Amino acid sequence: MLIAADKFKGSLTAVQVAERVTAGLRRAVPGLEVEALPVADGGDGTVDAAVAAGFERREVRVAGPLGQEVTAAFALRAGTAVVEMAEASGLQRLPRGVFAPLTASTYGSGELLRAALDAGARTIVFGVGGSATTDGGAGMLSALGARFLDADGEPVPPGGGGLAELASADLSDLDPRLADVELILASDVDNPLTGPTGAPAVYGPQKGASPDDVEILDSALAHYAKVLEETAGVHTAEYAASPGAGAAGGIGYGALLLGARFRPGIEVMLEVLGFAPALEWATLVITGEGSLDEQTLHGKAPAGVAAAARAADKEVVAVCGRLALPPEALGRAGIRRVYPLTDAEPDIAKCIADAGPILERVAEQIGRDFLS
């Protein structure tokens, strides 16, 4: 039995999901052999998943999205670092109820990358998602040595809004160690930087951006890319239109400028976490996340787990808080059956508040259905 589930956002971490499912299964089948491999797709929870798989947790003080100092973590094992931008620049780093769509910066994410370099990483998996920022990675690049100046030769203000004042960009002092590192941009979205499907238009409202803010940010990011091409000699049009450039408020674009290679987050993380060896002996795979919906089918962890398991001819079932996919979509994804918590407890508020105990009951039912 292999449990490879993502977090139930707002209720349970991926590690807690695995613990609860294991407990429920063993109620139905005492002594059942279970391997837990918490997974993530590059967004928040990615470092925790790596640590659960045996990576060493490293902590460092960096700038949060509003410039306040925060303690952020990355994971390290045998020269491979897993860096999660949300640890430094995520929405969870903002005070409750506070958004800063025009001024939030990814500077701390650049400091995290630098810390991974300091720790001797030769490969960096850069998981992006859950960001509070829409600055095109300008803050991150600044922390790594880039300079972004206004017409008076002063640094532009932090955040995407400040890029409207950008007059020149200089990437010549970027940390030279980046040239010798394999940098992998791990994301579950493939949006370009700007335009109708770009970072400001699609994800800006989630970060508190009004319609006017979205227009400001889209214009500022387009200007940013143009100035980079004119003053730093970077062929930015290609990067800006590339899949993943719009990930996490455009930090994907900044990573591509550093030479990163874009890959689907769950695909990368399954490799890093050692999913294939764990899958070999499994007779049944349990995956899941808080909400199984249309987004799940587009690069989220359960879809990636199911695809890999199906390729190995393994049966897959899923657990979730809420199910919003028809049976035919689940079948195409390779998921035989889904067990939503709402089947056990129709009250959504109770499902969220008591997700752990309810998930144990659901897992016990899986044990009876598939293992008894």
C-alpha cells in the first residue's frame, strides 16, 4: 500500500494526510504494511514533502513579501536542494487579511536560492506557487545581484507596480555560481508573463489586485521585459511567452532568465521524492488533495500520481475533501474511485474543522473495500 497524497489546504498537511490514512487503513487491516510518500506539485508544502522523504531541512532568515524578516526553509540532500518560493514570498507570509498586489516582492526567494548555493547545491528544484507577488521575479533577481534602476539611477521600488518606473536593467553581476547549477523551474501552471492569460490577469485577483491593479501590473511587466531586452541584451520576448513564465506572479520568467528549465512540478517532485521505487511493490496507490476539481487534471499532484501509477499498471483510489469531477473524468485520469470527506460528513464546515478524524474513517472504509 502506497499513500502519495498532497495536502488538504487549510486543514491537513500532506504528512498529516498520510498519517491519518495510514491509521484508518490499519483499523480495517491491523498490521498492514504501508509506505507514506507525501507529495507536492511545487507549491506550498513542497519543502515539507522533501523533508518527509529524507531531505535535510535548512532554515534561513530572509525578507518576506513586504520586506519583514521571516524564517524560511529549504531542503537539501546529496547536492540537490528543493527551494519553495512560497516559504519566503507566499501569501501565508502576509498578515491576515492584508494584500499587497503592487508592492509585494520576491527578494526573499532570491535569498533562499542564494542560501541553497551557499549550502553547496548543484541542482536546485525551484518550486513556485502560492505567491503573494506579481513582480516578474525582479526582487529575486535583485537578491542575486541584478540591478533595476529608474531614470535617476536609483533602485525602483519593490513589487510589480514599481517596474513601471524602470529605465535600465543590469544582470552582469548575477551570482556567478548560477552558471554551474542545474536550475529546474517546477510549477503546475504554464501561463505566459503577460496578456489575457498572463500572471496579472489570471492570478492577480487572488492576491488582492483590483481590475485597475491588474492593468497596472500587466503594463509594468510588459515594460520590464522590454527594458531588459533594450538595456541588458536579453531576448525577453521568447522568455516572456514561454510556458511557466507567468508562474507565481511571473517569478517563472525571472527563473527562465537565470537559465532554468521548466518542468511540471509534480513530475519533478515524483522523481526527487523517489516515487518510482516506492511504486514497484505497491498493490494499491492512494492519492488525493483537498479539492478534486478541474484544476486537478491540469498538473496537480493527484493527476501526476495517477498517471505514473497507471503507467506501471497499478490501481489508484483517491481521497479528498470535496469532489467536483464526474466519473468519466476520473476514469480518464486513471483514478478508479474517489472517497470525499463530504460523503462521510455533509457539513462542509465540520469537514474542514474535523478533517483528520473524518479522513481516518474514510480510509478505514477504503481498507474494507479494497483490502479485506
